[in-house]
Amino acid sequence: MKSLRVDLRFVFRMAGMLIRYALALALLNVPVLASAQIAISRTAVDDAALSGHYVGTAISKTGQSIPLSLDITFAKQRYSGAVTTAFGVFTLSGEAPSGSSPLVLTLSGESGQGTLTLPEKGAQLNGVYTLADDSGTVSLHRTSQKVQTAEASSASLKTPILFLGVYHMANPELDAVRFVADDVLTPVRQQQIKALVARLQQFRPTKVLVEAPYSDPTWQQRYEVYLHGDAKLSPNEIEQLGFRIAKAEHLPQIGCIDYQMFLNGLRPDEIRLPEHSTTGPHPDRPSAAIAPTHEEEALRQMTISQYLTRLNSPESLSTGESQYMSMLLPNQQPDLYAGADQVANWYRRNLRIFENINRFSSPGDRVLVIIGAGHIPLLKEFAAESFYFKVVDPLPFLAPTTH
């Protein structure tokens, strides 16, 4: 009996040790299991949160900037969607990566196959791509958590751009036809300008571009003084409209896009003016422009918004552009192609202005261009023929009604 009691005590002691050991193991395993569940949960959330519509730019190995959109969804541990560019639509697919591995998606389209690698997930995506014999970097930002159709994605690539044709408010007397504007600093005109600025703000521009020489720092410096204080504005439309709108939209920069060149192909710094002259012919208009007295009288009888509505009407723009075509009619000049060369220089100047506009514009922007009305027909034509701009009609923003 004594031996049996010893054996029973031994059994109970061993059973207690086993129970305590099992409890210890269970307790030790709890944090490990919880950690694993949290890690899996976070990965799933990150992957699901990646779904949506993105817009951005790819930079090819040759340095070309390519606007693109990405629509991606995540389901059953797999990604699917499409990349839309001006060169076509590419389907994409891929599996969710494990751990901190980058997401690698397969691209497939008529141009070939490749990959899109995204090291990190989030509302801002930066990665690299390969496609056939090309490669480069990609930068995207999400604009919606809902994917779009191919048609909607293609439309989203186009940057809204509003061209506002203006007259030169500061009377620089550089136009080929003399036009004397009244004083925009009077209280009445200032009220009209403030009302016009408020209406143009409804376009919600992210870039304001003005007719000032490209790469000239003067206007940006003047804007920064106005932006950080309350500097008095000059009569120039660059300041009266451009500065006011940019400041109201809290924009840090004014974009200068002009390329100054006369119809003879010379730049201002290539011409020596007569000693008695302080001005030269302005490259904006040919000599056969609308009679100045008629235009001056029209301006004096209208508000500034009404006059800009007149300048930006299809009829007025068509009339102005047709005058350049009239320069191609037969004449008695000894140079057979003088007219063609002058019109070609006008196109050349505006193409360079348009290229400067492109330098300031990115996917997701809303671009407001404030420039002499003579430039509008060609700039609108260039933008309409591009795959990356959507031209916005300025007339609704000039009317006194609310949008």
C-alpha cells in the first residue's frame, strides 16, 4: 500500500507538471498567433486599399514624358486591371506579393508585353516599368477609389486647359495696330476685374500661365512679392488677372510661356530700333487688323468681362485668324514667299509658346492660359489636336451667371 501511495503521488506530480507545461506553451503561442493574424490582416487591407483609379506620368528611357492612367482591382489574392496611354491600353495582372516584396504586375498589349513594378502600396505609387525594348519610371497618384471604364480612363488623361484671350491693358503700344485701352486702375474697372477674377476662379486652376518671356525670372519675383504681401499691382493684365487668380488659388508660381518673335523671324534682341523710336512692331498681329477706333469705342462701352467675351467669341477669333491667311494672297512684293514666311514665323512662335505650356502642365492639372487674343486660335488648335489636353470654353466663365 505504501508503494502504491508513492506511485500515485508521482503520477499526480507528473500530471501537474504536464498541465503547467501545456499551459505555458499555450501562453507562449498566443502572441505568435496574434502577430501572424495581424500581419495577414494588414497585408490584405493594404492590397485591397490599392484598388482604384490613378493618373500620372511615365518617363521613358529616352526621357519622353507619357501621361497614363491605371485602373486596378484586388480580389482573391490577385490584381487585375488596365493601364491606359495614348499608345494603347495594356491589361495588367499579378498575384499579391508576400511580406515586403514589391508588387510585380504583368503588362500585355498590342505593343508587346512587360512588367510594372511597384515597391510600395498607397495613394501615391512610384515604380518602374519594362515594355518590349523600352523601360523607365512611373509616378501615379490616386484620384478615386473606384475603377473607371477604358473610355473614362482615356478621358481622364486629358488635362483641362482654358485659353483666355485678352487685350493689353497696360498700353505697351507694341501692337502693329495702335490700340489705346482705358485706365484699368479706376475704381469702376477694378471692381469689374475683381468680379471677373472671382468667376475665373470657378475653373479651379492649378496652373496660371501668362504672356511673359519664358525663363525670365522677373515676373515670378514680382509675383512672390505680391503673394507674400499686398504690393500694388501694375495695369498689366499679367498682374491684374494672372497674379490675382494665382494668389486666390494659393499657387506658388506663375508660369511664363511667351516666345517673343516678330513676323520677320527676328527676336527683339536681334533688332536695332531707330534712335527716335522706343518701340517696335509687335509680333501679335498683322498690319490689317480691326480698326482701332472701333475696338476702343467698344471697350469703353463694355465691362471688361463683356469685352473679353467679344474677343473670345468664335466669330472674333475666326476673323483674326483669317487675316493671317490674307497675307498669302498674291501681291506685288518682289519676294514671292514673303507672306508664307511671315505666316510660318507666326506658327513657329505659337508652337514654341505651346511647347512652353507643355513644360508647365502635368496630368491632374487644370491649366489657365492668359494671353493676347491673337494667339488663341492656333493655341486652341494645337491643344485640341494633342492627346493630353481637353480645351475648355472660356465663355461660360466670362458671363456674370454662377456655375
